[in-house]
Amino acid sequence: MSTERDTHFAGFAQLLWDELKPDLQLDYLAGSLQDSWALVNEFEPLDLPALEERAKLLIAERAYDLVIHVLNHVPLCFPLGASMQPVPDLTTLPPAAPESAVG
């Protein structure tokens, strides 16, 4: 069952995952992880699509947690316990700042 915490920032999670994925080289790692994965996961085969979905879910949940944290700790801008509703999902990344290490 999905919750607002799971879905509110799903677009941002997808954007971040798409940005991270090339650096992770999952296809290469899948071969070397297969045996370790099987031992840890009761001999279930490595399921890369399931791992990707889990990673995106964690990203979305943590983005939601971060916004809640900010809403609760910046009372001058937002009343304590402010709603998440006015905060839209981030579905397009802004361009990296020139001084950013991310290119």
C-alpha cells in the first residue's frame, strides 16, 4: 500500500535515480553480486528491477522526511506541523550551479 510519503516525491526519486544509475554500473555489479545476494536473500535470484524500485522508494521517502523536517524546524516561514500539500514534487532538475562538483 502506497502512502503520501512513498509517492509525493516519486518524480524527484526517478530523476535522482536516473542521474545516479550510470555511475552504479548495476549490470556489471549484478554478476559479482549474484552469489552474495543469494546467500543473504535465501537463494532468491538477484532482481535488479526490484532493487531499482526499492532505491527509488527510499529516495522518495527521505525527500519527504527532509521536507517535513524543514517544515517543523523553520517556524518563521511555516507554522509547526504545516502540511506537505503546498510542496510540489520536483520533476525537473535545475541546472547544476557552475561551482558544483556535479556536472
